[in-house]
Amino acid sequence: MKYIVSYQKPNSHYIDIEFIIDNVNSDTLNLQLPAWRPGRYELGNFAKNVQKWAAFDENGNNLFSKKITKDLWEVETQGNNKIHIKYNYFANEINAGSSYLDDKQLYINGVNCFLYVPDRIDEKCELELQIPSDYTVASGLVETSKHKYLCNDFHELVDCPLIASKTVQHHLYHESGVDFHLWFQGECKPNWELLETDFRKFSKVQIEAFGDFPTKEYHFLFQILTHKAYHGVEHYNSTVILLGPSYDIMNKEGWYEELLGVSCHELYHTWNVKQIRPIEMVPYNYSKENYTYLGYLDEGVTTYYGDKHLFTSGVFNWDQYAKTFNQLLSRHYNNFGVNNYSVSQSSFDTWLDGYVKGTPRRKSSIYTEGALIAFMTDIFILKNTNNKKSLEVVMKTLYQNFAKNGKGVSDLDYKNTIEQLAGVSYDEIYTNFLHGTEDYTTKLKESLNYIGCDLKIEASKNHNEAYLGFTVRYENNKCIVDNIYPNSIAEENGLSINDELIAINGVKINNDLTQWSHYFKADEIALSVKRELGVIEKIKLKGADISYFKNYTIIKTEESENFKIWSK
């Protein structure tokens, strides 16, 4: 089987794709376009981007075809041994999991746009890119000749995204016997010396943690935009990371920390989720949802170690690491969905609303809750093994015993592995936190105390957050209610999430609600509110004697031996 990719007018954003299927021996042939993609773990209606679709025999004669579902086609083969499918795909979205075409680059995530024959998904296939000869291709695909590639199966084809451009910038570094490629597309001035110094450090620590690297080489594909952007998606031997704005990417006081954070996170995924994979995703089924409870392992543990390895490798100092931990605390305690949906339930339903807020107070975050529980699990194992074993040993065990044997990991496999290594029951964390909605605070404090740290809790400095019970965000110069504390003054008096706040005590709000709220803190506050239906109402609030939203921070209280062992 072979895929040929070309285009005629790049600024129309249409990619032309020819899919050639040989050795056809049936009267009808089904062809599927993916509806679900790894890395995002949710449904995506990619078929809506297909404008033209037709089937032919090898002599160019039309074959009858029809659509069976939104993304499945059936072709009447008429006895032909070789079938050609010609279609196009509208590639005009730029994020870490999309496809995009213009006169500067061809960027493809194959899971968006490549068809497959369901019962032949494991066969080898070829890819040919008919692109300008001066274009360089950044990808983890194996090149057989210029702009031609051979893949072991459809899974490899769509799990190796590519950027083809004559402006892509490249740097290679070697670490622990592995070639690491840094590719930057877009307006950017990479500091290669700084990047290599930091990337080598966390690459080395991660490889040491697992004992080896699962692939021969690895590719960081950076799409750099001129406006603010942040998104990363993991792949078999690569990652696509979308970041912006360009001018802040290499700024050590700005976006550079975010670049390091997402890069270390995505590299850890090379083991965790690309190798250590939920049993429900072995193999992937691209045609429908792939349900799993293991988001806390896939994304939670990855978030924990993505941050921690920057610290233990020396890329981040303690203050930088504590900043990332404090962000987790803030997201956890300000997400009231944690009281309704456990992190395992939230994982199962991730595909429903993806990575947007969705229904208020419905679910928790597999990243945030998973990372905090991973920290508590790490300390749990250390405490019960006299600091001889940790969560890192659990992950290495899953890699050696499951991933390398082609086996998926189940929820109980994870629990059993922890218990075997710790020598005690894991039921408290497993039942109360992974599969329950118990409050984390006591366990978090215990875990932090073990490494000589503590959890500091104080009222928010923002009057409307602390004493009225609501937070806001600013969008297009509008002040929007973003979150409301349950049973707070704000909720009791009728304020709603997504209300637009126009004025406070008759003063127009101009991205300065916090300042005005503090100014009027001793007075009754009257908010002019525009509802989603366009109706303007007035809501009166008087600050409470209690504090609602709080600030949560970790502080180091002592230099302990436990801390030294944990931070190795």
C-alpha cells in the first residue's frame, strides 16, 4: 500500500492524497478515516475536512463508491486487484495535533487525513511526498530516498507527524547513545547552546530512570507562532509542541520555562503511554472512543515526573519546581469538580468535552489530580520501603514487565505493582483519591512533611475571590465570571459562571475588577451584569466574614535526608 501526498495551490490549504491499495481480492473494499487520535484521546471529526473523494482502478476508470458512515467509505472493486483512492483534505488549522498547508510549510499529522483498510492496518506501507526539492522534512519516519518513506504499519505512519519546509531549523544532540533532533518551524531564534545544555540534562535523567530508550532516535518538532500558544502531543519517537509568541520563546524570564516544561513532559510520554499503554488501547482503535480509567497514570504521572525531572536534573532550581507544584495546588483546589468526579471517572469521560472546561463542577483534571496523587504515591512507597524504592521503580517495572512484552496495563496492574514493591496495601490512596473524591489536604500535608516541606494556606489577596466568592477572566476587553465558590455570597445572590460584569458600583470595569473590588471592600457592592441572553441585571453583594478562594503554596521547612533521597 502506498500514500502519495501533493498539492497544487498551497494557500488554498488543500492537500491532495492518493491512496493505492494492491492485492485486493474482495468484491467490496472498506476504507476508514480515523475518528479518534492518540495523544488527544478524544474524537475528532476529521472527515469534515474532506472535499473530494473518488475511487479508480489502475487504468483510471471510475469505480462506484459510497459513504457508509461519516468517515467510512465502501468501494465496489469490480474484480480489480489494485485500487486507487484520490481525495483531498483541508489543512488550515495549526495546533500540535492538526495538519496545515501554506506556501511556507506542509505539516501533517497522519491520523487526521490518511485512510486505512481496517483489516490490513498492520501491513507495511509507503509514503511519498511530492514537495519542492529544497524542502527539508522533519519527522521520525524512516526515509528510503529523498521524500520517500517506509512504515511498518499504519500505526507508525500516523504516529510520526512531519513538517516539510525550507525554513525549518535543525540541531542534533547525542545523549546516552540516542540521537535527539530539535526542529523549529516558524519565526524563532533558537539558542542552540542553551537548549542542548538543558535538554541533555533531563534526557539523561529520564533514560537513567527507565534503563534504556525505546527508540533509536527522537524528534522534538516545534511549531512557533507569533502569538501566545501552548500545546503538546506525544508520538512514538517524536512530539509536536506548539508555542508562542516568538519573541518570548528563548526568554529565561518568560516562556522558556514553559518550553522546558512541555518538552520534558512529552519526552516522558515516550515511555509512559507510548510504551506503558492502557490495556484498552492495545491496539488503538481509530474508529471510535478508546475508554480507559488510566488517565491518572498516562497524564498524571507524566505531569509529575515531567516537572520533577527538571528539578532532579538541575534544569530547575527549587523555586522553579515549587512554582509548578503550586500551580497544581491552585488548579486542584479551585476546581470544584473534584467533589463530584474522581480522576479515574474523569479519565473515562475525557473524550466527551476534551480539554475545555465543559460543564461546571462536573469533573477533575487527569493532569492535575493525577500529578498530585503521583506525588503522594511516590512518598507512600518511599516511606514503606525505608527510601529504597519509589514510584520511579514502579514505572520502570511496568516498562520492563508489560511494555516490553507487548502487554497493556490495567488499573489493577498498576495497583498490584505498587503493592508488590511497597509491601503494604495501597487501598487508601487507590480508593479515596484515584477512585474517590476524598479531600487531599491531610494526605498532602503528611507527604510534604515527610520530605521536610509543608502546605501553606492563606486567603486570596483578591477581595472578590476571598470574600465574595468568585473569580473572573478577561476576554476581548470583557470581564467574565470564570468560577464561583459553592454556597458562597456570589452564588447565593445569583451570580452565574459566564456572566459578563460591566460595572461595579456604577464604575465601568476595564480589566481592573480586582482593584475596584478591593477599593469598595467595606461597602455593599452592586454589580451590573450582562447575562448570556443579553439581559442586564444588577446584583448586590456584601463581603463575607469567611474566606472562600485561598492560595496554596509549598514551603521547605528543613533540609532533611528524606528530601535529598526524594530529589535525587
